[in-house]
Amino acid sequence: MIHIKDLHSGLNVFKALSSETRIEIINLLKKYDSLNLNDLAEKLNLTNGAVTMHIKKLEESGIIDITTTVGKHGIQKMCYLNEDIVTVELRNKEIEHSYEYEIKVGHYCDYHAEPTCGLATKNSIIGEFDDPRYFADPDHINAEIVWLNNGFVEYRIPNYLKRNEEFNELQFIFEISSEAPGYNEEWPSDIYFYLNNIELGYWTSPGDFGDVRGNNNPNWWPGHLNQYGIAKLLRINKEGTFIDGCRISDVTIEDINLTIKSDIKFKLAVSDNGKNGGGLTLFGKNFGHFNHDIIARVLYDIKK
């Protein structure tokens, strides 16, 4: 996800998206996952030189990435989307009235895990595959990928509000997918979200992705396992609960009854009893496509 907090810092992105041709390139890459320059030129009815110019602007913005592969006709440059979401903050509340932390996906305070399951640091697997006992290993706080077929992981968020402040919104940004043995692009999973054990709603992950290697995966991570997830933004405010701007429930921040003395516990859960029981995988900074852990952001108001 490209998250633009300052309009000037997003100029390259805005310029890249200001062309109908470049928008069409993005749509083609969404449809076909990846295409080489010749394929793009043919589908757009443009010369290779014209396509190269547009591709360069998209690459500079970070929206797409290019890899070099060897094909039947020699070396080819393959283009694919590097980001799934672009968000822009027009009014930045973070400067005065918010704080945020990155929490490693392994730094959970409670869990329940059933196979297929496991966790790993950037250096190695913790324990053994599909053995839930290793979720209690002290090294779990350093894990940067966590996966389970059934169960939950729960994280404690610091509450630093003062007496003259009140909660306005909570935001959670994370990279997530389903959990299939190996990987499976079509493996839907209903992933539920809770705040202090109050259900906020759910989002259905379409699959467990392994068609291309995750941008941040360590070299030792096996190619036959899942590689990356989808970046999601979960927001709970006075209007309701939203995933990427789409309402998933009417639960508001006021329904949680948070005070300066409250614990803030964020839970992600899956069950094999539901319609889509496809598990969950959480990707941290050194795994997947997005170079961050779980970002927890607290927005607050000053009481008058």
C-alpha cells in the first residue's frame, strides 16, 4: 500500500495516475497479473518506445515493478503491480492528535492455533511446521510471519491518552491472506476482527497467494509456500467500522467504551465452522510485499 500523508511527497504518484494510458496499463496488469513490454504495446496499440515511457513513470512512482526473465525470444522485462492500494490523507490529523506503533505479527498477547499453522522470524522457522506448541516459544515476539488454519491472534495496543483527551478513531494497517497448505490463489476465508472482544465485522480474503515471490521474503523462505498478502486498512470511528473505506458494520468507537484506563486489544480470528473457513496468514516487515509490521494508530480529540 502507498500511503501518502503529505501531498508534495505524492507528486510522482499523482503524475503517474494522470494519464489515461497509464491507467489502462494498470487495468491490464490487474487483469493479467503480469505482462511484458511487447504484450502491453500490442494490447494498447502503441509502439514499444511509447509504452516504455509510460512504464518508467509508473515504476518511479512505486505502483509497478519490473523483473527480467528469460523467455523463448530472449530476455524479457515483465511488469506487474507492486502495490494494491493508494491512500491519500488530505487532512493530516496525525501531526497533533494521534500516535502510532508498529507491532510485529508475532508479538501477540494471546492466541489459539490449529494446523496448518506456524511462525517464523526473518532467519528461520520457529520450531516445526504445524505444531501449535511453538506459538508459546519465547521467540514468538520476533516472528514476522504467522499463519493458522483455525483460531486467533490478539495484540495489545498502548493506551497513552490523557484525562483531557478522548478516542476519535482507531486504525490498523496490515498485510493478510488466507492460509492453505502450500498456497492456493482461490481459497476464500472469512477473517473476523474484534476490539476488546466486541466483534467489528469480517472481510473475506480471496486466497493464499504464491504466484510470485514476496518482495521482502528472506532467501531461505521456500518457493512452494505462500508469498504475500493484501494490504488492508481497518478503521473504527464514530461512523462505524470500515475496511479500505467500505463499511463492514455499524459498530462505532463509542460502542467500545474506551477510556484512558482501558486496555486496547485487537484480535483477528478465523473458524473452520463458517462458510469460508480458509485460515489466515499475517505478513510482517521482512515477509510479503509491504515493508511494515502491523501499524496501530490512535486518533483522539481534545475535550473542550
